[in-house]
Amino acid sequence: MTSAQANMASGAWYSCLDPELEALRLTALGAVFAHNHLPPSERRTLSAPLKALFAATGENCLIETPFHCSYGINIHLGDAVFINSGCVILDSAPVHIGDGTLIGTGAQILCADHHRDPIKRRAGIERAAPVTIGSDVWIGAGAIVLPGITIGDRAIIGAGSIVTKNVEAGATVVGNPGRALTP
């Protein structure tokens, strides 16, 4: 493991321009390309290229195309996860998605956080924070989940919402920034 990989895993600042990280991204791009170009008849379960790439995969998962992830090696899927078309997971940190979770079309799950200093940002300096999504969560179309967020079991994230804070189990969050609806 390179120092960039170790820093990425620990949440410390690292350079995303590191050649070994680039090699990992190229591997992910190959698996994503293969997945996105499978005939529809072969996409009824999680494709073999993504299953081989991801850190963990449960039973009966499906990811519609097109799909994109940065590394794949940090993605953990529970059983019966459904990810609709156009989803992006920037998994520079672990992303855990619980059993029975549904993720809408065009949703984004982001772990990368770029440096605030423009000179360091130009140099590719960033850090990563994990995202944890519980079981039986529904994330609506076009929603964005920011780095470091935990979404509790059975929560609902409204379409187009931007999740900037942790979400309690069973809560419904809507808007920009996402706010919990009161019962």
C-alpha cells in the first residue's frame, strides 16, 4: 500500500494524482466499462466485473447502467441492493450500503473532499470520509450524499436532496440542504 493509499484509508490528506491510485482507478474503469456494456439480458444480477471489483457484495443485487465508481474496492453491498441508472459512487473511502436499500437514478454518493487551499487543490490534495447507508433506505433520484454521512435504517431521502448531515433511522429528509420532515 502506498502512502497515498494509507492516507486515503485513514482520512488524512493525500494526492489523488498518485500513480498507484491512478492504476486503481483504471482497474475500476475497466470493470465499470465491462458492466456498462453488457447486453441487457445479462444484467439481471450484479455483473461479474463489479462483483470481482467490490469489497463485498450481498445476494440479489442489481446495478443498472450506466454506473460509475472511482475505485470500487471500497464499496460494500448488503443483500437485495438496487442501484438505478446513472448512479455515481466516488468511493475514495468505504461506502457501506445495507440490505434492501434502493438508490434512485442519477444519485451521487461522494467520499472525496478537496482541499480548501486552491494551490493544494490544484495539486490534487484531498481527503476521504466514509459513507454508511443503512438497510431498507430509499434514496430518491438525483439525491447527493456528501462525505462522512451516515443514513440510518429505513430512512427516505427525497429526490434532488443534498444530504449534508447524518440522517436518523426512519427519518425523511428533503431539500437543499436536506432537512428532516417533522411527523
